[in-house]
Amino acid sequence: MDPRSQVLLRNIELFNGNVLLAGLPADELLSELPNAQGWSWHAGEHQQLSQRFPGRCIFSTQLPTAEYAVGVLFLPKSRELTEYLLQELAAKLPSGLLFLVGEKRAGAERAAKQLATFGRASKVDSARHCQLWRCEVSNRPEAPDLAALSKVFTVSAAGQAIQVHSVPGVFSHGRLDLGTKLLLESLENLPAGHYLDFGCGAGVVGSFLKTCYPEAEVSMLDVDAFAVYSSQLTLAANHLQAATLAGDGIHAAPKELAAIISNPPFHQGVHTQYETTETLLSEAAKHLKIGGELRIVANSFLKYPPLIEQYLGPCTVLAERDGFKVYRAVRS
Ligand SMILES: C[S@@+](CC[C@H](N)C(=O)[O-])C[C@H]1O[C@@H](n2cnc3c(N)ncnc32)[C@H](O)[C@@H]1O
């Protein structure tokens, strides 16, 4: 059981009613709180929860409409996302009774200050390296408009320019990542067909692909509902058409692809996570047609080439700068 869930269960008398658990982990908490509902924006966790607890968890960027007695926010990594989620809950929870639970090292103390902008916040418990805070909303805010919270910036590379809309919580919010920049400069001479932007974030790579290769079919996949929404905003802002998919890992991707292009995930939450990228490298061949290409950018110190060679074939370095390398391999 996630330590944050353990802290809620130490105070179970507070959460026996019709509780909304926002950003809950994919553990057994819903079985201990039979009247609770989950709200997740992580496609993998949502899928696991929906399989174990059918009908009890929704996947969305917005608070599900229902009469919850209490709302609990599991602290996300991003400060901006915390601000959006707290405002969404404080504006829309009819009861106005809001809890926040988070690991201390994830910034629970700092988030409690954000919570306190909506009413008096008090610490209820501190255990398992986590804190639980309570707030009765007295200063009810307007419901936030997620699209209006986008940071908008222009990205230029390879003679093309696109406007990117990133919403809170999305990777490299409001600015172009240096690794992504190098990848955008390494997109020449792709084989014709269907391209996948794996881990699309704000949709920079997929929108660029569609701009440079207007004839290509482009799909953009991310595990995070906020990233998928951002990508949709970015596509619309540039009058581009592409499929956006919410899914966990390469298994959720289409097959017979002409290219998989990615700045794959390296960090997740406060824990480092390589698994998604290792699975991407080991399974890419199953999703590429013969002659299809994998092109990824990664920190130079990450040992991806041996994995790429093991599962796909010879790996070449297309570009190198600022501590990043772009790798290319072709399915034979
Ligand atoms: C390094 S960011 C790159 C974002 C974007 N392509 C860019 O270059 O700005 C990696 C992205 O992978 C996504 N991601 C993490 N785990 C994933 C998974 N299991 N399946 C799909 N996407 C995932 C993250 O949400 C994040 O948007």
C-alpha cells in the first residue's frame, strides 16, 4: 500500500463517506474505502484501478461532477498542477472540505501553503514520511479554465515554426527542452507512412512531424491526460490533424509504424523510472514495419545503445549536443 494511502487509513473515520480521491495511486485503498471514488489522470494507474474496481475511477483533466462529501488530493509532482487541482477542487466540491496528502520530500509542506489560500489549513497527521492536511474552503475560487492556464511559446527548427501550448504539469512546461530541440533538428529523411510521437507531452514533436511531413499519418501517445490535452491544444493552434492517444507504454501504440520518434521518459514523480523506456526499446520492433525507424533523444550518459542493438539492430548517433544524443536504428 502506498504510504499516502496508509496515512489516510490511519485516519479512516474521516474518509468513510462519499470521498473523492484525486490522483490516487493504483493500490488497494478503494477496497478499504468502499464509498470512495477515484479521479486519475494517469492512464496506466487508471486502467489498473478500473480492472480491480470497475466503475469506481474516472480518467480526466477535470473534476468529475458528483456530490462528494470530501475531496482528497494526492500531491502531484508539479507545483503548477497542484495549484490547478486545488483550485478545481476548492471551486467545485460542494462541501468545501478538502484534504491534501503527500510525501514530505515531494513538497507537502509547500503544498499546504497553496492549500491555505482557500481557507485555514491544519495538519491532521504526519507519518510514513507523509503529511495529511485539512482545509475547510472559506475563500471559494472561480473554477479554473485549464486551456487559459497554458503557457504558449514558439518553437523553430529545420525552417519550420510551431506554437506550443503547454498546460500545468506537462513536461518542460512553457519552454523547449534541449533534448527535444536536438531531436527536432534530426527528423530528416524519415521513411513514408505512419509516425508515432511516443510520450508526446505538449505535442511538440508530433506537431513538428505533421508540419514537416504533411502527407504522413501521425499518432501522439502519452500516459498523462494533461499531456494529451496539451497536445490537442497544440495541434489545434497550428491547424494540424493527428490522433492523440492516452495509454501506458508502447503496448498502447499502433502497429506497422514507419517511425517511432521520442524524447522518452526518464524521471517519473520523485522516483527515477527507466522501465517505460526499456520496454519501448525492447518492443519497438513489434510496432515498426520492416524498414521502419526508431529515433530517440536521450541524455548521453544513459546506456540505451546496447539495448537498441540487442532488440532492433545497429544503432547510430545522428546528432550530439548539450549532453544529449539522438539515436537511430532501423527494423530489418
Ligand atoms: C521527456 S518527456 C517528452 C515530452 C515531449 N515529447 C517533449 O519532447 O517535450 C516524456 C513524456 O513521456 C510521458 N510518459 C511517461 N511514462 C509514459 C508511459 N508509460 N507511456 C506513455 N508516455 C509516458 C510523460 O508523461 C512525458 O510527457
